Amino acid sequence: MAKFELDGKEYNTDDFDDRQKRIVALYQKSLRDENVALMELELKRAARIEVARKLIEEIAEK
């Protein structure tokens, strides 16, 4: 694994035991999952805004 940063402090995982390394891996996965969720939320918001824009166009035409 090498190194990672947590709360502004850098840690060297080469010094960690297997349990600590698994916890670090879970932490890193949770960060990735959180980023994916944020990106998906932004995409869904953009889609909602676009659909609303299209709906307004449709309503305004009638």
C-alpha cells in the first residue's frame, strides 16, 4: 500500500499489521464510494434540471 494521508497526517502502511491494512483499504474504498455517490448525485441533478427545462418549453408552447 505504501502511504496515505488522514486528517493532514501521512502514514506509512508498510509499518501496519494485516488488520490495520484492511481497515485502511476499507477507508479508501469508502472515500471512492463517497466520490462516486457525489458524482451520481450531480448527474441526477443536471438531468432533473434539463427535464424541468424541457417541461417548461413544452408547457410554454401550449
